[in-house]
Amino acid sequence: MLSKDQRHKRIQEIISTESIATQAELVGRLRESGVNITQATVSRDINELRLVRLPVGKGRHRYSLAQVGQHDNVQNELAQLFQSFVTDVDRGENVLVIRTADGHATGVALLLDRLRRDDIVGTIAGEDTIFVVARTVQDGETLMEELNELMLG
């Protein structure tokens, strides 16, 4: 039986060499390689590894490791994800709620975290929703304007 770290490394190896579109496909591929795993565990692993689903054309997607580089690269990738997958940004005081297409909240939140901005206290991502906590109400207003600009391109 693999440890969690070993399982995570195996998942990273699989998605970096194969086009895996769904959790079920990943479960099947892991089982083929001798890892007895449930879909619930794979779902948790995907969140912990902060995997993103990237479009590969014709309405298909595949899991990928989030590409994290310098600030400019993160900003550019975040803009692409916002334009492709973010459907709404709303705010209540210093808390922003970002709605995404199903399965894309984690990838967007990862890139927001990688910006390491002082005005963002933190993010929490689900399947299609991200909570972003801004440091102040004013920071929340400014951040919402910036995120709306990203979404609109």
C-alpha cells in the first residue's frame, strides 16, 4: 500500500504523461497500476495537489499540474483562467465570492494564492465557488474591480 506522498507522486506522474479527463479515469488508471483507491480519495488528492482542468479542444478537458512561475506568468495564467472559466464575481464587505465552471475553482484559487498579495488574507475553494477574504473593505472593493477586469479581458 502506497503512502499518501507516494500516491500523490503517482498521480502527478500519470497526469503529466497521459490525458486524464475525469476522476473516474484517474481512479481506473491508478487501479491499473496497482493502487487500490476510491473516487472519494482521488477527489481529496486532486484538491490537495491543486490540480487544474485545462481545455484540450472540442469541449474536452484534462487534469494538469498548475503551472506556477514568476508573478507575471501567474498573472497571465490567472487572466486566461478568468476569461475561460469564471462566470461571476460578487462581494460582501471584505469577502469576495467567485463563481466558476464546475471543477475549476481550485485551479483559480491556487493562482490567486500564488500571487502572494498582502491585500488577500486567503482563499477557500470548492467545486465551483471560491471565497476570497480581503484584508479590508477597501481592499475588497479594489480587488473586485481588478477581478472583474480579468474576467472581461
